[in-house]
Amino acid sequence: MAKRKTPKNNSENSIDNKDKKFFSLDNIIPVKFQTAALLAIILIMFFANYSPIYFGGKTFQSGDIVTSKSLSSYVEQEREDYTLWYPYIFCGMPAYGLATDYKWFNVIWVGMTTVRDAFMIPFSVDYAKWSFYLILLGINMFFLVNYLTKNKLIALFGGLSTSFSTGIVLFLLIGHVTKLTALAFFPLIYLMILKLKEKPKLRDFALLTIAIQMSFQGWHVQIIYYTILSIGIFFLYNIIRSQVIKQKDEVVKYFKTGIMYAVALVIAILIQSDNLTQIYEYNPYSTRGTESILDKQKAKPKESDDSEYYNYHTNWSFSPQEVLTFIVPSYYGFGNSTYKGELSKNQEVEVNTYFGQMMTVDVAMYMGVVVFFLGLFAIYADWRNPYVQFLALLSAFSLLISFGRTFSLVFDPMFYYFPYFSKFRVPSMILVLMQLSFPILASIGLKKILDLRETKNKSQEKILFYAAVSFTVLFIIVLIGNQALAASFKERVMNYAASIRTASSQRAGMYNALSDYMAKMFTNDLMVAFGALAATFWLVNAYLKRKLGKDIMLVVVIAIVMFDLLRIDNRGAKYQNDQNVDNLFVAPDYVKVLKEKQDDQPYRMLNLKQDGSMGSFRANQNFNAYFYMQDFYGYTSIKPRSYQDYLDVVGIFNQTMWNMLNVKYLVIDKALPVPGMKEIYRNDKTFIYENTNVKPRAYFVDSVAIKENYQFLLDVKNQKFDPEKVAFVHGDEKFDIDKPDSTAYVTFKEYKDEKMIIEANASGNNLLFLGDTYFPKGWTATIDGAETEIYKLNHGFRGIVVPAGKHNIVFKYLPQSFVISKYLALIFSTGMIGLLIFGIFLDIRKKRIG
């Protein structure tokens, strides 16, 4: 007769049975299918919440999304070699600063995009593919939280609360999708580090390397930098902590794991070295890597707190007061939302009601009020957990750094002295580390609450009870004092409007007009916040009093959190018909007119219209480049430094600059009575002028001279410079040239992105000026096959000396660093896939033998 098994803890067994009577995941889904089922819930939540882009033919509306679309024609065009140079904006720049072709040489990238494309098969809206990375973030966070808590429902909570965190969803809404590719693998990297520390395995090392490399794929350098920085803090903190408490075995484990991580990081960098090398080489010539000429002229180096460089990089500094938006997202007006009411004659109108310290924001950096307070509880209740300590430290660090120039005591040492930190704009972006940390902390907090039935901690139970009471009281106060709170908020809005009235009366008037709408949003958010908190903590107390099962408690908490997050996420979402985005890229009249002229030599155009139409000066978004028009203007956050210096000193409206740099056609919305401008087309809204004084893209110059950069730009600004008479160098370069005579000419035989062929006849030792961006890292010039030196002329453009006679001149862009890195990527990405397969094979073999 079999012995009857006696439960180790009859009381606890009774509790489990009681829980199962309420609700138990085990009674609904067999254990072996639970992971798949819960991951399917993450997928279903995305399909349900973003059904318009999956099934409704909608996409999100954003200038950055339009910009991304404008680059598609360039990326997809047929070409002989790999795309490396983008000539369609700013007189040209490296393509790696914008968009590149299919990376066939990175096997991991090919595999990832293949999976993503398979995911996209049922959907017609191309933009839906970027939600794949948010889903992947949720799945990866599920596995990390499950590893930390050993509870699948808590893992679901962690996955959902992370992937629907407003501050992260924001990147999908506004088109900053390369950030999502980096963030998606953050949890997987940490999971592999923790597993390698526990027990090193070949499979996990390969997965760590692949996860790091996949986080690099979108090459959003700032997010990648923050991820690596956070991991550095992780190892540094844990090694110091283990040393202080004299856990020598832990110190050794962290050192070994750190070495494995460093090796994985190096391999991942080698796989991604095509991006790394090209951005690294471009950076010193970009607005991110060099202070402006104005700072140099005013003797204000980038180390000066009032320098343009410093201000440019800190304009989006978070403020301590805005921490309140973690609780009430509309405390400073929120950001983008849809107004429908009396002011708009009951029509939906997009408005931005943010009135905080930063220049503007799209949505609040909101992570969910329940997530925030559960995370705080974890810090209090589970402080001895080293991972909790690390996440708390990381959150505090990211918050302090996000304050930027608002809290320069912490920010400035990082900005001035920490390697490469000063290259990044938007200090508030580092809050992504907090957005990723708090769902993990909140998950650990939930696990701590579950464990309280066994561990019995009276002080923690009291905290949870007092929290429930306090939030209930606050909820009642908000209900009773709704009108007073609304009036107080309106007063804040009015005061802000008054403070900006001098600078922008139109914006001030908007805030005054929308103050009632904003106050209602604020009080509603306040009620939901305290209502959600009260409900959550009463659920927790009911569980602790054994009146509620753990699974039902977790399910309801997940529902509360998702209600809260989805409500705020969808407030900032702006949908429009997907075909409408495509319709934006129908060639306007001025593009058709210029195409019909069939110029056989390269030229640039400039749209100075102020009507906000696509491609106009204030809505450029690289729209004209979509039609392969070489636009003198453009849009990117990483412009060539020399080009930006021209804008800063000379301005955009300058005929001398246009003449020198081949701006042949101007598009404008009014008559332009300027000498040298010939009207060639007009309709009610558009005028096209041909610049009759324009110089060709390449031409011979009479003489060369030396002049300081700033003085040269002032001469251009004041129209005291003839680009055909003289070209200026700005250093110690010396060379003799002859003045060309009437027999000299320059003609383009071919002008492609990375290659130009010129036929030139020089009457002597003539200087050829090419009005394309000077960039020495990859451009070469040959005259009849013999390489010649490229000089930097006129603060940012190219020149070569051509000997007497008729010659074939070729300018070609092919950085040697790209050639090498391409093959490194091929070798190491293939090797890592092979290592992963081999590691899995070894694990399967060990299980069979065991």
C-alpha cells in the first residue's frame, strides 16, 4: 500500500487550495503551455490596442515618420555597390548618418529582419513592422522577470508594463524607431549576464553576443551608449558591493562574467563595425562632434555653460518638478492630445498642451502610477536584494542626469569629462533606463508581496495597509475638491501663458483658450491615479488577509495597470490613413516642372515656401530628396558642421552662397523681385525662379588665398565675395595655381551617389572647386587614374589642382574602414550563429546523456 504524502505545511497547502477555488492559472492552462499562452497575451494586447495599424489601414502621423518614408526611395534604388553617400541634402553627407541599404554581410541582421518580415506577412501597413520591436521588448522582459521572480503571471505583468510604458511607446508614435531596436534587447542582455554569472554556458554566451549585436542594429548610438553605461554600472556596483561585504566568491564570479560580457561586446562591435567606423569618422565633421564657429569666435568653447554647443545639447533637460508626471502625466499639460469641443466647432484638432521646462514634448515620461509605487515598495521591502539595489541606483542616476543643465552639479562632470557623453542631445532621453528599471522593480515588489504570506513582516504589511488607506483618502479628496484643483491648475496655466506672452502671443493665447480642457485632463488623471493606486493596494491587502487568491490578485493588478497605461498611450497616438502618407509623396508641381527641364548637369534647388506644405522650408523632412532632387536644405539631427556654420553666420537667404553652391532653382510662395532671379513658373501658390548667376557644381577658380573661417563667412554674408574669382583655404596648405583662360571648362559625364566622373580641360595649373561637402574619410580623387589631393575650400567644400590639358577626373567615395568592417561583420556574425547552434547541440546532448 502506497504511503500517503503528508504536506510539509498544512496551512500553506490549505491556502493554495483556497486560492485555486478563486482562480488558478494552473487550473486553466497546463503548466507546460503557460509560457506560450502568456506570451500570446502580449501579442494579442498589441493587436487589440494597435488594431488600426494592423487591420485598419492606418499609420501614425509624425514628421519623423514622413522623414523615414522620404529616405525609402534612396535606400531602395538600384546601384552597383553599397550605399554610402547621400547627396540629396546639405550638399551631401555620409549615408550612415541617415539610412543604408540591406546589410547582406551581417548574418544576424539578415536573420532578424527575416523574422520581422515574416511577422509582417498578414499586415499591409509597412509601419507596423516597427511594433515588432515593442512586442520583442515585452517578450524579453517576460523572460527576465520570470527568471527573477519564478512567477509567470508576474512575468506577464513585467512584459506588458514595459512594452506599453508611455515613455517607450512614444518612440513608435513619433517614428523614432531605431531607439526601439536598441531597447528591445535590453532585458535579454541582462538575463544572459545573470545566467552566465550563475553558470557559464556556451549557448548563453552566444545569445549574449547576439543580443548585444541585435541591440546595435538600428544604430541609435545614444540608446546603445546608455545600455552599455548601465551594464558598466551593474558590474562596478556589484564588484564593489561584494568586496565591501567580503564575498570573495561573488567578486570572482562578477569578474569572470564581466570578462565574458566584454568579449561578447567586442565581438558585437566587430559585427557592427560598419556603423561604428562610419559614424566615428563622420562625428568630428558633424554638429554632434564639433563646437560651432560662433562658439569659437566668441571664445566660448564647448566647456562653457553658455556656449551654443552646451545649450544645443541640453535644450531638453528634464526638471525636478516634472517628476510629478510619473504620478499624474498631465501635471505639465502632457503633450500631444486631441481636442474636440466648442473652440474647434466640435471637430477633432491635434493640440500640444505641454508647458514644462523643455522646449516641447510629444507625451509625458509616464511609466504607470501603479508600476511606480510598486517599484518604490520593492526598494523599501527588498533592499537587501543586490539587483534591487542596482536598479534603484540606476534609476536615481538616470533621473539626476536627465535634469541636464537644471542640475549641472551632476550633469556637467559627465558632459565634460566622461568619454563621448557630450556627443548626445536630449538629456531627458536617459530616462529610458528608469522606464526599463521600474517595471522590473515593480515585478520584484509583487513577488515580495506574494512572499509576505510565508515570511510575515508586520512593518511591510502596515506600509501596504497605510498605502491603501492614504490613496483612498486622496481619491476622495480629489473627488470632493475637483473644482478647486481644476481652478488651481488653470491658474498655473494662466501664469505660464503670461510668462511667454512677449515671446509668443499666439502660444499664450492657445494656453488661455485651452485652460479648461487642460484642467479637466489634469483632474481626470489625478482621479484615475489615486483610484488605481487605492484599488491595487486594497487588492494586495485582501490577498494578505487570505480573502483573495494570488493569481486573481495578479490578474486584476495587470488589468488596472493596462487600463492606466493604454489610456495614456492612446492619448498621444495620432492615426491617419496609410495611403495618405503615400499620397504625400506625389510629386508636386514644382518637382514636375524641374524634372521636365531635364538639366544634363547637376544642380540644387531650395524650397523657401512658408505655407507648411510638404518640402517647404519649415516642413522639409527631406521630402524633395524622395524625388532625387538635390535639396540645399534638409532635415536630420546630425548635420555637417560646416553647413550648419553657414546657416548660423550667413543664413539661408544669401545669393552669394547660392551662386557658389549651385542652387539653381528657388521655389517660393510669393513674387521674388531680386536681380538675377528669372521666373520660370507660377500658379496661385507656387513661384519657381531660376538663378541666372549660379555657378556649376564644379568650376575653375582664378586664384587661391588664405582667410580665417569666420571672416570668410562674414564676407559671404555681406556679399563681398566672388566664388569664381577666389577660393579660400583656412590653414597652412599652400599650392600655386594659374588663372584659367577661355579654353578651360568642366563638364560632368556622370554624377552618382558615390561616384562622379568629370571631363575637364585646364589651361594651366588650375584650381577646380567642387561644391559638395568636404569629407576626407573616404573620398578620393583621381586625374587620369592618378590619385590627387583633395583640399578643403571655402569652409567645407572640395577642391583639386588640375594640370594643363584635357583630363578624366573621378571622385569616388569608398572608405577603407567600410571595406574592412564589412568582412569583419560577415565573419563574426556567421561565427556567432554557428556557436549558438553548437551550444544548443551540446545542451541537448548533455540532457540525453543525463
